[in-house]
Amino acid sequence: MIYTAEELFKLRLPADADLSNDEVGALLLRAGNTILDITGRTEIPSQLMDVQAELALIYYNRKGTEGEKKRAEGEITMDFTAGIPEDIIMRLKNYPRKVGVLSAAD
């Protein structure tokens, strides 16, 4: 079965997540733009829909912790990872940046 990035994202959200369609769209847009920035493409390949959903989920989970590296509350300490996880970077490396393409007439 083929899923859209939105369907995959919604499947991975916690059951108590209460996001509007606009919030879902904004998270997917941010994730999609990240993928396009890294790959230099104008469209996200269908093979990267799950990566877009995963990035959107990461951005959702980071809500409210932007800019934090560590948080301590009582005896509980949380460390935050900045940037994009290495497993996602490895997937995106399979789609190298596109550069100008020369035609045979050039």
C-alpha cells in the first residue's frame, strides 16, 4: 500500500495529539522544505515520503523545546539532539544535490 506523507505522519502521532489540519500541513511543509534544501531538488521523490513524515514527527516532538540542549526538572534530566538524525541524513545521501544538466546540444 502506498501512503502519503500526511497519512504516514498521522499514523505515527500519539493518540492524544490534537493537531489542526493547518498544523499538520505546516509541519509537513517544514519537513519537505528541509528535504528539498538538502537534496537541491524541486520535488520530493516518492521514496522519501516516509522521511518527510519522520522529519515532521521530529519537529512535532521538538515543539516547546526549541533552542534547548538540556532540561532538568527535579531528578529528571532530558538531553535534546540538535539537527537531523544521522539515519535520515544517510537516506538523503542517496539523493545527491542536482546540479545543472548539460544537454547533448551544448
